[in-house]
Amino acid sequence: MGNPIADTWIYATVHIDNEQGGEATGFLVPRENENRIRVFLVTNKHVVGQDKEARANIGSITLHVNVTLPDGQLEGRTAKVVLATETDGRKSIREHPEADVDVLAIDVSHLIYRFPEIKKKLVDYGAFAFNDRLKELDITIGDDVMIIGYPHGIRHEGTAYPFVRAGIIASRIGERLQDAVPDPKGGYRKRTLRGFLVDGGIIPGSSGSPVVLKPVIGRRVKRTIRLAPSPPILLGIVAETRYAPIHIGGDVGDTLSFAGLGLAFDAETIKETVELFFQ
């Protein structure tokens, strides 16, 4: 493999099964602490459980990973990760403190160190597009992105490689979004979201997928055309698939169909979640 996506993000992305039979995506982020690297699986809160109470009662998730065989070939395997809550002293999970920020991190250091044969790449903060880097590289609406993950129901036969899809940034990145969602008490409530929209055919199973700047040649940055490829830096994490009402006609009324849009939370929220382990 010879492109930046294949050399990094393909091996940083992991397929997740939860106890409810759901499938989703996550990716591996390292963080050094006291001369030791800890490794975290970043995904969405709803991938583990739909609400905080449900997540507290989940015992484990299953990861699909590639392992290197003695002959150098890769083979897909599964690995169970036991989840622990704050109350049992192990503290393996952290959730972003803002209720509407659907980002969660799980400490999987024990798995990574116990099984060094797992083929992986770790994507540290240096590959994150924080606000200053968004400005430095003039990343904006209309830029090409790649979404790496596991669309529902599609798998490689013998390996756990993810799939790569193309898209564009569909809203102003760096500017918060507003929408309305159903309220448990009836009606709707407004949300202010620290994220952006991606137009890329986001479908179920894509939750937790990294959204990465596409490494293209010829992006315009600060009024200069760059001949070197753009770095495949992390812009955010997919959290929601958006639907649109389609009118059927007659007495059938409207039905919902995929709008081709996905909501992604920005890279800052991912770092904030991981950093909760060190407070």
C-alpha cells in the first residue's frame, strides 16, 4: 500500500460490536503519561449504549482487528474488551462531559500491550486538526475528506480492514451548528453542536468513523497552490446519520430516507475526552 490513508488510517481504525448486536467504528489514539504510552479507543457514546444509565450496565464490547501471522500475512480476529465504570476503581471509560457531544474513549492499553501481533497504527494529537491548524491549512467548506469505517453489513472475508469513502465538508468547519431534536417531555429542544456536516453517504455502522482531510495535490492555502499532498489529518468523528423526508404520495405520506449527510464532532472534543483520563 502506498498512500497516506492506507499507510496510517487503515490500521488505526477498528470495527466494534456491542452487546445489543450493533456495529460501529472506532480508532486508536495514544497519549504519553509518565514515560508510558497509553492507548485509547475513541468512538461515540451511543456505540456503547444509548444513554448514560445503559452504558453503565454494559459489560464489554468486541473489537475486530488484524493480527500478523508467523508467515507475515494478516488475518482478522476478535478481541473482547471488558468495560469498567468509575465505581469499580478501574476507570476504563471516559465520556465527554457535554451531554450533546457524542464522544467517548476507552482505555485499551492492556489489549495493545498484551497482543503486540495486532497490526495497528496509533494516531496522536500531532495528526489532529485543532482550530489553529484549520486556519493554518485554510480547511473550509467544500474541502475533500475521507471517511474510514465499517458500513453496516459489509465485511472483508478474511481480514478486518475498514472501508474508505469519499466526501466533502458540507458546512463551515470551526463554526458551531444548531439543530432541534425531540425532547422526552414532548416537542423539540435546540442543540448547539461543536461539529460540522459531511456529505459522503454516511450510513449506519459509520458511527465513530474518523473524518480525515483527503491528501490531494493542488489545495489553495493562503493564496498559494500547494504542490505537495495535503496531510491526512483528523478533522473529526462521525456521530449521526442524517435523514430527509421523502413524499410517497397518496395516503402513504412521507417516509424517511438517507440524506447523504453525517454529523461529525470536531477534533477538539476528542482530545478533551481523552484528557479526562489524566485529570
